[in-house]
Amino acid sequence: MAFPVLRRGGTAVAENSAENVRERAVEAALARLDLDTRARLLAGRDMWSLPGLPAIGLRPLVMSDGPIGVRGVRWTADDPSVALPSPTALAASWDPALARRAGRLLAQEARRKGVHVLLAPTVNLHRSPLGGRHFEAYSEDPFLTGEIGTGYVLGVQDGGVGTTVKHFVANDAETDRFTVDNRITPRALREVYLAPFEAIVENARPWGVMTAYNQVNGVTMTEHRHLVNEVLRGEWGFDGVNVSDWMAARSTRGCVEGGLDLAMPGPHTVYGEALAAAVRAGEVEESAVAAAVRNVLRLAARVGALESAPPAVTELPAPLDGVALAREIAVRGLVLVRNEKEALPLAAHGTVALSGAAARDARVLGGGSAQVFPDCVVSPLDGLAAALPEGALTFAVGADPGDELAAAGQGFTLRAICRDADGTVLGEGTLPNGQVQWIGDDLPVGVTHEELASVEVVGTFTPRETGEHAFGTRGLGAFVLTVAGRTVFEGVQAMGTESDPFEAYFGAPVERAAVGLVAGETVEVSLLHPLDEEFAPPLPAVMFSFVHLGPRRDPCELIAEAVEAARAADTAVVVVATTERVESEGFDREHLALPGHQDDLVRAVAAANPNTVVVVNAGSPVEMPWREEVAAILLAWFPGQEGGTALAEVLSGAAEPGGRLPTTWPVALAGVPVSEVIPSEGALRYTEGVFIGYRAWDRSGAAPAYAFGHGLGYTTWSYDSLEVTGDTARVRITNTGDRAGREVVQVYLAPLYDTAGRPARRLAGFASVEAEAGGSVEIVVRLPRRAFEVWDEERSAWTTIPGTYEVRAAHALDDTRLTATLEVRDPA
Ligand code: BGC
């Protein structure tokens, strides 16, 4: 068989093409900037933007997180954004075209908020299920990650908005993320960790990448000349901007030489004045500064922020309905991993006993920089209440894993009063909940960082339950807490042992007082926070929270209530979840067990009702020790703002659960072949080489709970034929059930005799297709050249491995339906 020549970035362009005109405008603008202005541009202006330069028609370029929505420059709930499902859910759709529509919606959101560049997608890999940002990455498989990432980037850029594919490279865990040295062999880097970046650069030509906090093989990524200049730009032809992860740029000369264009957030970075001075001192080449500015101006030109240049997109795609798309992705991402005795869909006229705290207070997204604020969230309780007939649904909390205080929300009406050192009110901020997070210039009207001396969160609280309510603080510095006219705490919170500078602000809340309150009786509350230099965050910002937790109920009593309701219903639905303190940016998980008494709840409910359906509301794998005791299990990930509606559609059968596992789901942490995330002496050694995810499970011979690619629908499929010619596999399938459905046809490649230290098999292609009952579809999958290659460390080059390969058309990794063989000749 022969392969087509791989296209590299930087394709030739016609003399008068828009790209050429743009390049000329960029050169002309660059020529008009002196050294100091160039250096200032590369340092950034504030938390999210670059300085505008009116003299050359450059508007301030604005960036924003990413990846499930566009937060904008304000980190608060009063600037809402559409919240799509977590990246794990999007990847579970196995549908790059759907990812492209998600990208288009996000570009639309970005334009609405004046954002030019989205800080996404995250294409690091699920190396260990303990990774704190697992929910924010797509998969354990580099190919699936590259395909979904390509769709996403194409979609965002279709809308004329830039992306920064992140975090380049190997930011696969959070422990000591600012300093950890990830030691990875060249082969594993190429075949696994770099592979999604390479595919996206090749297929989507992204306008940006973000370099990671961590080191790779002794060099920090913002200074990694080899991986950035030689591999990313040199070999792959990347012509976009390289922006540092926030506060990752540490050395002026190192970053310039390492190909870093932008040091963010500004303005006090290793670029700016320090960069101009380094050029003048002869430490840094002026041409390197010019090259970085050229990249930034090209980005500005592409997104339409450089007046003299034609933007990359002049005609926007048709507008999308964000709420409808959020629901569609949630449905397509739901993975039905178990469905005994066809427990799902629910019987048409049955009753449902719903339990689990997350059924009422839904956890729709993961924590950290991925956080956005949707203006409306549909919980499972809301979704089911709307879908089922009156009287068919009951709800009991059953178990509440949220045993930590969280930003005061339900029942609170709060605002923030800002005062200067004399106590004069400078301004007031609206506060949809108890979290104050004013970053950079995002301060209430009339307030400046220079004058601001204290912030007081004040308002009222009307409890929904009678009992002891806990109140507390999150953040550093002095606090005075008052509830119902009584000062219940006055003291100072100092920095702990956190190694992550953000952890103290986003990390564990501290309980300060418990106050007995009566349901429905409103009380006044206040949290005064005098500001002090000593406790200031590492950038201009005010970050602290007023936190609360309702009365803690006896766990046995809660379970007993849910069991009683479950016994009386036709079906019991239990929603189990992780919490913000389990899955978030900034730290890794310590175990995979569900927090609190949720396992006990599931077991007790399952014992009372054989039709128990468990919905897992977690961004990444959790242990499910009861999995053989329940009738059905649906993995909902963090399902985004429409999660409850999507869940009701799938439970009722109005829609089919479309997802397939993008990552292997283990039985227990102890059996996971690669799980270590804690560095030793500063280094995390990726000793497993290329064997992560299913490649590692295959090698270890152990069986997971659910294999990569697994997922059930509501219809059945026959795989009728598989034909392999050249680099193309043709698969014909028929929907043999009695309703329309969707199937993800997966094509795996297994070398029959391996002498090259390769995994037993790998995903080489897939397609997601629909068919009516009785309908047949033919899928054509092109087998990529890389699937037959390995990285030869001696030659520093890809090499094709000739021999016999088995091509498997499969419903899942562990469910091969058809096989064929393929001979690959030695290219020499
Ligand atoms: C995260 C990035 C994010 C940036 C800006 C960093 O801490 O690692 O993913 O884009 O902050 O919020």
C-alpha cells in the first residue's frame, strides 16, 4: 500500500491571495514599531489583553478561557456564558463534526464578548485518572484527541476567532505543575504526547498554542527551543502565536530563545522593558523580537484586529442556538455503560424515585480556569420534573457529597461594598454568589486597585432548612464575619504549604462559625475583608469567598428516606457526583472513590429496587464498587448547562445515549496500569513509554470495568462487511433494531508480529453514523500513515514498519465485529 504525502503547515499561497495581502500588512505594521513598543506588545497589557497600538491600527487583542465556554474578561456570574459539556463529554461523542459546531458556537460567544482568542482546546492526555484536569482534556488516545481537537479548532477559527492549543506539552497532571520535570522518551513524546498537537497543526492550522508550566526533559516548556522552534515551527510549519501559560514565563533570554512570543498576563512580565533592555545589552537578538511581534501581528490580522489587513474570515457561519447545542452535545456525550434487562429507556407510565444531592444542585462543569457562568442551569431534578407526568417523580437527597462549604449561593442576596482607607465608599459590585474574583481592571465602577482598602460582602440569607448553618471564608488575609447582627469570626488566614500560587485563593474553604437558623427566616450577613499587601495575590486582583454549608444531616437518615421512596417507585434513579474539591485545576486527585456516603446510598437503593439506574456526574473515572448490583449506569460527565434536559431525554427514550468511552474506566485505582502523578525529587518519570490508556491495559492483561470505546445505545447493529484496500477501510453496518440509532464504528489496527515494541493495537480511524431501523450505511475510514509508523530514536525520524496488520472493525475495543488483514511493504 502507498500513502499520500502528508501536507505540512505553511502551504504556498498565490501572490494576491488574502493571506499574502495580510502578510504584507503585517510586515508594514512591524516596520513602523520601535524596539520599546515591540517589547511592550509582547508583555501584554493586563490579565487578558495586549496593548492596542492606534498608530498602526492595532486594536487591543483580547483572550479568554476556554474550553467549554467563553468566560470573557470578567470572572463573575453576572457576565454569563453558554456552558457546554466538559471536553470528556465532547470527546465521548467521537464526532469531530460536532466538535466543529461546538467551536463555531464558541466563536459566536467570543465575538459577543469582544474576545479575539480562545484559550483552548486542552489536548493533553488522560495519562492517569488522578489528573486534576482530566475532565478538561479529551481522551487517553492521541488519535481521538487529535481528531476532536481538529474539529474544535476548525470551528472556532471558522468564526474568525483564534485558538491556543494547550498546554504544549505533557501537562498531564497538576502536582507541582509549575516546576515538575516530566521525563519522557523521544519516542513516547512523538507517538503519544506530541501527536495530538501535530495532527491539529497539520489539519486545522491553529493560530496559536499555549506553552505549559512544566518542564520536559529538564527544560521548561516556555523555553523549549527544541520542541517549539525545531519541532512545532520547524518540522510542522506552525505559523501562529506561542503564548505562555499564565505566569509561566520566567526568563527573558530563555523565553526569547525558546520561541515564546507572548508572556502573559501583563504588563509586568519577563518581556516589556526587560526585553528591550536585554536587546540593548546584546543578550537577545533584535531579530528574535521582530519574529515574535510578526507572529502576534499575524494573529491580530487573522482575527480582524489589525485595520490594514483583511481578516481570515469575512463571512461568518450561520448563527447557532447555544442552549440547543449544549443539550445536543450532552445527549451525544452520555455513555450508557450498563443496561441489564433493558432497564432503559424508562417504561412509559412508570414512577421514578430520584435521589442524590447532585440531582438537585447539579455539577455542570469542572473547576479552575475552565469555569464559566451560565445564566441558567437545568438540573436532573428540573429536567425529569419537566419530562415526566405530574405525580410520577419524587426526590430525596439520599447523600450529599458536598460536605465542604461552598460559595454562598442558594438563598443569599449579596453585594460587595468597596471602600478606601478612610472608609469612604468608592463603589459597589453586584455579586451573584459569595465569590469575589476581580482580576486586573475588572473592578466595580469607580474602584481602582490603588485606592481600594477593603471589600465587604453584605446582604441577606433566607435558609431553606432549619438547623446549624456553617459560614466561612476562602482566601488569604483578614476577615470579619457577621451573621444576624453578631460577629462570629474575626481573624487572619495566612498562606499554608501550597506550592501553587492560585491554590490559596481557589483551594480549601475554612469553616469559621456555625449558627442555628430557621427555614424561611431571613437574616443579615456580612463578610468584611480589609486588603493587605502581605496577602496580595501574585497579580492585581481581589480574590476571596464568603462560603456556606447548610445543616449536616445524619447520613443514615438521608439514605433511609431515599430507600423508602425507591421501594415505592417503578424505577430508582440515583445521581452520584464528584465535588469541586475532588476534580479541579490546581491539584490532582488522591483516589477514585466517590466522596461521602454515595456508594452506601447506591447499594441501599439497589437493594430496595431492582430497577436502579445510576447517573455518574463526574468529569473523569470514579470507582463504582456496586456496578454489578444496579440495572443501568449512565456516565454523564460534567454535562453543561442543559445536562438535566439531556438526561431526561435519554432516560425517557426520547433520545439515544450517543457516547462511547474516550478513556478506559477502571474497576479500582489499584488496578490502573499508569496512575502516578506525584513527582519524586522534582521529576515525574513517564517510565511506561508509549503504553498509556488501553495500550497499557492490553500490555498488563488486566480487565478494566469498561473498555475504551464502550457504550450502548437503544438499538442493535450488525456489521456486514469490511473491505480493506490500500489505506482505506470500508465497513458496512445495518441497524437491526426497531428504532433509529447512531453507531460509532471504530477501526483498530493490530500488528500481527511485532518487533518494534508497539502496543498490541491502536485506534486508526472511526466514524459516527446514523441509520433508521433496518437501514444500512457504508463507512469509509482512511488509515493514517502514522498508524504504521514508529519514531526511530536513533535516526530521529519516523519509520514505517512493514508486515502484516489485522484491521478490526469494532463496536468497542473489546467488541471486534469483523477483521481483515493488510500487508504493508517495506517503503525502501
Ligand atoms: C491555566 C490555563 C489558562 C490560564 C488562564 C492557567 O492557570 O493553566 O489553562 O488558560 O490559566 O486562565
